[in-house]
Amino acid sequence: MPTCRRKRVLLTQPSQLLLNALKTDPHKEVYYLAQTGEVFETYEAYAARMSFYRLKQFQCEVTGKSGLDYFQALESEQQEARTMHSRFPEPLKAAVLKSVQWQVIGRLDHLVDAVFDRFKDRYFPDERVFVDIQGDKYYARVVQVFPPRSSIVISVNSNRQASSSSSTISDEDTVPIHKVAEDLKIPLADSIARDDPNKYYYKIQILEEDKGNKSTGVTKGKETSKTSKYSGSLMDVRCADLSRDRLSFSKSILRRFIRECVEREAAVASPWVVKSVIATRYGVDTVMSEETRISVEVLKKGESDKRKKAWEDKEGPPSKKQKKIVVVEDDKSNQEQRDKEEQEKAEKAQKVKEESERLAAEKKKKKPVRYPTEDLDIQIGDKEKKAGMKVRKPAPSRTAMPFGTDHETNEAFLMAWNFLVVYGNPLHLSTFTLDEFEGAIRHSHPDAPCPLISEVHSTLIYNLRTVPFTRHSAIISLFNSLEEADVETFGISTSALIDASRDIGNNWERAPLRHAEGREGWEESLIGCLKDHANLENFPHLREIFIRLLYAPEALEEAAVASGSKAPTPVVTPNPERYTTRASPKERYHLLSPKDKTTILFFMCNLAVSSKAIHTHMETCEEQLTELRKQKIEVNRSKKQHLEDIATLTGESKDSEKTNDKKSNGGGEDTPMHDSSDLSEAPGSDGETENGSAAPSGRQSVRRAQAKERELARAKLASQKQALAETRRLDEEVNKCERRLEQIERDFRKLLGAVRVKPLGRDRFYNRVWWFDGMGSALLIGNGGSVQYGTGRIFVQGPSEHDVEILQRREEDIPTRRVEEEGEEGMLRVGEWAVYEEIETIDEFVAWLNPKGVRELALKNAITKWWSHIGPGIRKRQADLAQLVNTRTQESSSSRRSARQKHSGSDVSREPYMMWTNRRAVNAA
């Protein structure tokens, strides 16, 4: 089945109302998706599902190809399945499926290994094989299989009352072949002892020459005469002379065949079961025998006891009051089962030992390591430590997270903020920082409504109007829960909660929530939106949140008598555990806990992902990303051309300088050298003519030569100036290209964040490092080059469950190494969040990263690439926080000086999250 973000895509099941309509109104018109067989009641649901299938975010589960839509991925899987079934030997399918039926083996790989070891030397009638004849391989067909002599005698005696051991058996179906191998419960050594594959004889027929050449390609040249000699001939051989084509039988194709044909429940120690349609076709038993059922139950019980014992060992020894219950099982079948398990464990241990020895031998023969390599294979030596490499990673702060150590709420909070900021354009929301969002979530002043909260909820409500929903799904879900019991939560029964919420927010999809009116009435619309979109399955906290929004806690009167007073003074305090007084959502929302507010926003953001506006925006971002890739190629090409032109100009100027140097040093051949007598103009010199006048030829040639040199010098100076100006122009063009490339990188991050949010990278222990700034509608550089930030910090998330499995499969002691290199306080569990807020701490973390590792080299390069934005963003946030603290200090001091003035309301109104305005609102002025 195609996967989306590493999860299988499950088909949409028809709703219960649609199933009921099948009985009452069989001619009701529905929307049918022929490719998947899904049925939808409304066109909106059909179109939303089709749009989801058309997204290029699916992956073929068999080949691993990504970037496909659902139908392309499904076609790829079906094509691979057809190819696999055509290659896998047809005679072998029934035996393999019979052997895996009802097997209780944890991992599919272990099941494949067991089946491969059983059938690699066993062949079946009508199977295509290779036969080795005098060192040459030929393509042949198995005509008949002759079991060992003892098997024939036993079979004949069981089917016929009297028979001779030397008589021939004409009907091969009466002789069972490889029956012992089909029972995987029998250990491999016992199955070989009872039914040795090396004692089987196979009558084979050599196939025609052209077929052998087409299939194997081994019968060429000198082998042609041999092939023609053996073509069509019959011969008896053993399994040692036979082999299968690796394209038709190997562990990889066997794994794919078994995975296509079997299924298993999610319960502990559940058996592998062949799909009913396939089992019927190949004659596999579909009814579990009583003996098999008992053995499966015994295995399940044993596995449960193991887990229980492991848990008890982890929790510590039982107390004196607890009693150990020892169950002694003397059943013979259980003892045999334990013996089999011990034997299988011994065989596996032997295989693991041999494999470790082989790997150790290969490591010795390996060439020197080429870096970068796997991060966990790198050990920090004394040489690196002496060079100053950091050994201990600075611990990220858990308490500095918005909700401390409540990691589920932290993750939901970050996801909601990231969604609202990334999709700010289609949601018509202006950007806001994470600190402002946290302040708005924690806002609890009834007299000062928070504009950020009202705008966020209103825009999500508008968006969810376009998402298909079921009218009163929450009420229906609560009604269904009444069939089991009328649960009372916080003193409110389910029936009372249904009555209270029945008439609130019913016209939420038509109610106007105007920006100019402060989104008046959004609280009631929120109740209506949750009533139509939520139920107890997709929103488990529905009951508690509805009670807190529709009821107020009862007030308890406590008598507190002051010392010396005559009468007690009543003190009214709310009881948060019991809610009795009906209230409106507008009065109650601001009193919700930040966790409940975050839960509501997280649920609404998850629903809004499937809306048409978000899908359209994502498709637009994909198109813009393609255009940016083309622009990046063009800009890089122009930059390269400019650099080549600069290099050419620089080379020419250097050549001209060398020529001038040679001429100035007397190396030039064109410059005439004159004696001082040639320049003399005194009469009676040796240069006079017979008429007593000086010869003008020498002086004229000198003047002409000097004029020519001056002209050449002026020309060279002009060309040098021109070359310098051209070089400067090209330098400016290169700078423009670099600035354009930086802008493209920022735009690419913004658009890519709207399609899929990816971390900066992972460290050696698979901790994911996140930087959420500059994605979607957020900016890294504001007007005039000012620094912008969204979070102003670096978040660290613990490894995923898959990554933890990878760490556990390594031979070395990873937990000890993590303690040494991360410290107890720096080790993050699965799903745990922490944060780096100081630049100095981030510098230490970057210094701790080892560039010899693949993951940490990529992470270090990513941080270095974006450091020009990460660092200023962190400094800007620290400066804003310091200014906010100073402002609050000044206000508190001024309020102390003026006792008659009360600034509680004004103080809240001057908070940054209260001064936020939505400039992207559709109906804003």
C-alpha cells in the first residue's frame, strides 16, 4: 500500500449514515472514486480526497520511489507485484505458503530465513532450474521427483495394504515430497535428519538451446555443441547439481512474496496468516487445528509472562506482602515446545557468533576509513582531545521551553505556531513571534480581549468552513457514549453537556466575524466548529473542554476568622473540580488553561491542512520552487561566466606588466639606443655635412621613436583603465549574482517550509536540530535590511522510535557513550524537546560536532550556512526581552510612586502580543 510521510494511506470508509442510507434509500446518489473503490456523500469530500491523492508526496512501499502521486505509487507497487509473482517459481508457492501458515515468529526477516533454509535445496515438479554438467550450466525442467527410498516404502505401505519396496510408482502424487520441510516447528537439523534433501533424485529434461541462451547466457561458443548434444535429453541428478536463478528465488524476492501473501494481527505473539483468497487458490488450510491453536496460546502466554517478568525485574523485587505464583506445567507438549525454543536459541546464538567472527575478520582486512563516515563509528582519541576538541555536549535547556517539561504540549504549541506563520498568506494572518504567541495563549484578562487570539481563531474558523464535516458529529459521539454509561465529568453528566451545547454555534459557517468589529462572536462559532468537526475519537479532550467552555466552577464559602474579629468574614473561592453554573463561551475562554487552548488550536490546524486554500498554496509553492531552481541555474551560469572573464582580464594585465618590466630592464628589442653624440647640435662636429649643416636624419628618427613610444604608452594606459573598469563592472556583476543567490536561498527556504518542514540536521545520536525562522510568510530580513526573527533560538528534539531501534541494534554500549558525551541532563528521550537560547551555548554545540561524521558534517554545514541569520535573530530577541524587562521595571516603579493610579489594564495593553495587528485581514481598513 502506498505510504505518505512513512505512514500507510488507509482508504476512507463510508460513514455510518451512508451505510444506513443503503438500507433506507438504495438509489441515493453518491460520488464514487473508481481507482480506490471509495464512496463519498458530498462532492467536496470527493474533491478533497482526489486532491490529496494528486499530491506528489507518496512513496512506493516496494521500490522506495518517492515524489509520486497516490495512483502512480499504487501502479508502481502493482507492477512490482506482477513482476515478483511472474518470477517466483509457481510450483514452490504452495509449499512456502503452507510452511508459513500459523507460524509465530516475531520478525518477517526471521521467517524468511527459516523458509529459505528449508527450501533452498528442495525442488518440485515442473520447476525451471539450472543443472551443472561437467562444469557447464544448462537450463532444465524438473520432470519428476523421487524421494528417499524409505519415504517411498512408508508412503506405499500407508496407501496400499501390500507392496514391494522395489516396485515403481507411476502416480507421483501418491508419494509426498518435502512434507517434513513444510513444518517449521521442526528444527532444521531434525528436518534434515528425517527427510534429507541430498537423498532426493530428480529426473530433469534439458531445454532447447535458444531457451537456455535466452535465460542464462552461459551456453555460448564452445558450449553450443554441448547444448545441442544434451537438448531434450532426460537425466537423473541430485540437489547438489541443481540451482535456481537468483532472479526467481533469493531471500529478497522470497521476502517480497511472503509479505504480499500473509498478514498478522498487532497483538503479542500473533501468528502469520495467509490471506484467505491466496490460501484458497493454493490449497492452504484456512481453519486452525486444535493442536495449532493450543500451541499458539501457549506461546502467547509465554511471551506475556516474559514481558511481565521483565517489567517486574525493572520495577524491583516484590514486597513481602506480594506472593509469587509458581505454575508448574508438566504437560508433555509444553516441554517439547520449550525444548524446541532452546534448540532454536542455541542455533541462533551459533549463527550470531559465526557472523560476528566473520565481521571481525572483515574489519581487519578493511582499508583505512574514508571520512566522512557513520558518526557512531568515530571515536574521539587522545590526539583530538589534546587538540582541544570538545568531548561533552552542552546540555540544552528543558525548562526554557514554552511549557517546561510538558513535551506533548510543547510539540503541539510549536506545530500550531509554525502552521499559522508558514501559511499566513492563505490564512490572511500577519506574522508574529513565538514569544508573542505564547503571551497570547497565556492571556487571561477578561477586560482586555487579545486581538491575536481572536484573529487566529477567526481565520481558522473561516478556513474550516471549506473542509467537509459531519453536522453535529460531537453531539452524535456523545450520544453514542451514552449507550455505555452516562459518564459524569467535573460534576456534569454527558446528557447535561449535550443539552448545554445543543443550541450554541449552530450557524457558525454563516456567522460574520468582521475584523472591524473585533471578530465579535468568535467564541460561539468556535463551539459550533468543534461540534461539527470533532468527536471523541479524533479529539479525546472534547468532553473536558466543552465543560470548561460552557460551565463555570461552583463557589465554595470558607469561613476565615481574623484574630480579634467578632464575626467570620466569608471568602469565596472557586472549586475547579466541579462545574455547576452555566456560562457563555465568551466568559469562559480566557480562563482556559494554556494547555487546553493549545490543544484546541492544534486540532484546528490539523484539520485546516486538508483545506482547499492550503492545498492550492502548496501547489503554488511547488511551481515557484521549480522556477527558483531554474533561476539558480541561470544565475550560477552567469556568475561562472563573469569569473572566467575576470580571470581572462587579470591574465592579460599580468602579461602586459611582464612585457613592460622586460622593456624597462633593457630586454626590449624595438627601443633604439643612442649615443650622446647623436643628440649633440654643436657645429663642427662629426655629424656635419659637406655644406657645413648638421644631418637631420638621426634627430628626426629619435623624435619619431619617442612619439611612437608615448603613443603606445597612452594606448596601454587607456587599455589598462578600460580593463580595470571592466574588471570592476564584472566584480559588481558577481556581487549582484551572489546577492541574488542569497535571496534565492531565502526564498527557497520560505517556499520549501510551506511544503514540508525539515530540520537543520541530526547529530551522532540522531537528535534532531530545528530552526523555524524564515519559513512560509515569515521574513529573515525586513524593510531596510532590519533583522527579523520568529523564534530566535535553536530547538533540539530527541530521536524518533525508529532511530532508537537503530541505536539499540549497534553492538557497542550506546547508553554509556551517551552519558559520557551528552551527560545525564543532555540525553533526550523519544519526543522530548529542549532549546538553546544563548549564542555562546550554540557555539559550544557547533564546536562539539565532529565533521568526520556524515550527519554532523551536514548539520554543521547547515548551521554555518544560515548563521548570518541565526546569530542576529538570537541577539535581536535577547535585546527585545531585555527592553521589555526594563519597561516593566519602570512601570512598576512609577506605579509604586503613584499609589492612586492603577495600571493593571494599561500594563497588559502595552505587552507586545497585545499591540499586534493583523494587516492581512481580508476586510481590514
